[in-house]
Amino acid sequence: MTTADTSSERELGQDAKIHDLGSGCYAISAEGCPNTGVIVGERGLLVIDAQPTEELGEVFLKKIREISDKPIKVLLLTHFHGDSTAGAAVFEAGEVIASDLSKRMMETRGLDDREVLKARYPDFYPAGHALPALAMPTMTIASSMSIDLGGREVRLMHLGRGHTMGDLVVWVSDSSVLYAGGLVQSNTAPYCGDAHLADWPRALDRIMAFRPSALVPGNGRPEIGSAAVATAIETTRDYVVTLRDAAAACAESKLGLHDTFQSLNDALQPRFGSALLFDAHLPFNVARAYDEAQGLDQPQIWTRERCDDLEDALTRTSPVSQKTEPAVAEDEPVAVDEIVADDSGANVEQDTDETAEAHSEASNELVTDSDFAASLLGGGEEAAADDELLLEEETDQDEQVLEKAGA
């Protein structure tokens, strides 16, 4: 969740700009709006993230049509926040893809998340503005998926918890471009209200292992060149680690939330105070860091009541109310065809051992699961297997937490 707190909707998006990253990869950015990515293949387009409203979605769709008139075969939602999903309907994508965990979060937190967005950002949702229906994925993935857009492979991956529980990134191997979603920010303070701060740096390590030549962050300018990419990743890491460690020190000193907020502001302000949305995000980031330092692994649900209580707590040291995760019904098995396609469409393959091997034979540049994990750790096949197992265990544990939350 990273959105503007100034300007009117009429103004938002009017400065939308196309960034050509080379080899059919693009980013569209506008002040105060999340970034939208576009990848062009022979059969169609893959679009990454959908904007906070259908009106802004239309603005960005017009920019997409300046790039290509090919059909949008896939809309990829990198995480569950409404500012990246609410405009999904206008893109009329053949498939809307998210992670299994993001779908769960949409089901259990989506309505509250939209109400909080409307309350916090009235410029996006002025009085009388009806919120769009929840944008639910038509397909979900547990860990990774390869998409054949025609003439190029695109890899969707869950690299572990960070900005949210279910973040996905997009890797385009033939152009070395990585779309990082909310895991990386550029000149913008990260939003950590639904974060897993202890795990986030590990996800950033995994992003760095790809050595991207260009990176599209969730917000801010796309970074081109290995040095600029590394700076954006390391700046995001420094913010997250400073927030996490300062909160842990406050917890050890048994400080309350009000004093913790003052301490974390003092720790972050010198280096990050000039970043966009620093002040807007800080209360929510401190609240999550405070909870995690107290041992609360799963972020609490943000409701309008909780936002009001947080403001009270920071000004009057009042207690912050909690809303626990509602019961989540056991999932029906996700029905995903091995290949979702039409004669003219993009092939979307759910990776199995067999398909991963086939991809590897078809393209030396495609990063297979084992090659990917080995590149992260630099420790050979044994280390690669350990890292894959760690990711599987993290995902399994998150699924179990969501299933048991209402029990």
C-alpha cells in the first residue's frame, strides 16, 4: 500500500510517463501513483499491477495503448493491497494472476483494506465515489510460474515474505529486467503496515541474486544500470532493517507505542525523512514494527477503527484496538489447467518438475528453480535444495496460519 496523499484525482495520473527499459519491457509511472509494468510478447501483453481506481486504470491503459495494441493476456497483481488491484477490471485481461497467499489476504482483508484506503486517501476516493468490486485473481500460484508470451519467457516468483505475506516479482530473463512490486521502493518510504520485517531482507537478497540490469520498484522511478538497481535495493533494505532493529531495541527497553514512535522517527528521519510518503507511512510502519518486536508474527488487520485508534495512541497514548483474522474456510483445490491458452493467446504454464526441465532445455536463459536457488546462495546444489525447502516451508507455514486464524 503506497498511495498519494496530495492532489485531486483529476490531477493524479495526468503526468503519466512511459519508461522504455528495452527489449519490449516498459514501466508507466505518475507522481503519487504506484508503477504499472508492461511486457510485450508476440502473442500479447503482460501487465503488472492495476492502480487504485478504475479511473486511474483507464489513464494507464491509454498509456499502454501507446506502447502496443496487442491484447492483455495476463494482469499480474504483485500483492493484495487495493492501490495495486482496485483498477483491475478496466484492463480486461485474459487471466488475472496473484499468489495463493495474496488471494487469501484479499478474501480476509480486502474489504477492510479498501475502506482504509478510502479514509486515508480521499483524493483517490472523493465523497460519493463508489469503491470498485474486489479484484480477485482468476488464477493463483504457490511459488513460481513461467509464461510464454510468444517469443519470450516471463517468470513469476514468490521470493518469500516482505512487503506482504504473498509478494510476487516478475523476471524477464532475455532483457534482465525485474519488476519488484512493493518489495523495493525508489525515493519513496516503504509501506510496512502489513510487512514481515524479519524476512524482508532475505527477499531482497534473492532479488539481488538475479543481477538485474533494470528494476521497476513499486513506487518511484525505474532504476536502470546495476549500480542504480543496487542502490534502490540497499536503500529499501536499510529502511527496513533500521525500522526493525530500532523497534526491537524499544521492545527490549519496554517502551510503549507512543515512545517507540518517537524513537523510530528519530532513527529514520536523518536518512529517510525526505523520501516521499515518509510521514504518511511512518505511523503504520511503527505500529507493525512494534507488534513484530512484541512477537506478533502475523500483521493485524487494518480497519478504519484501528487507524483512528492508532492516531489516538500516538497523540494520547491510548490503547490500539485489535482485530483478529476472521475464520478462513478451507480452500477448494485450485483448478488450474496445465496450459491456459487459446489459438492466439499466451501459454501460461504452472511449473512442475517436468515443465521446469522442458523450459531449461528450450532456453538456456530461463532460470529454473534449482538454478535460481543455487545462484542465490552460491553454495551449489545442496544449498539450492535447502533454499527451495526454506521457501516451501515459509509458504506452508503462512497457509497454515491463515487456515487456523479463525479457529
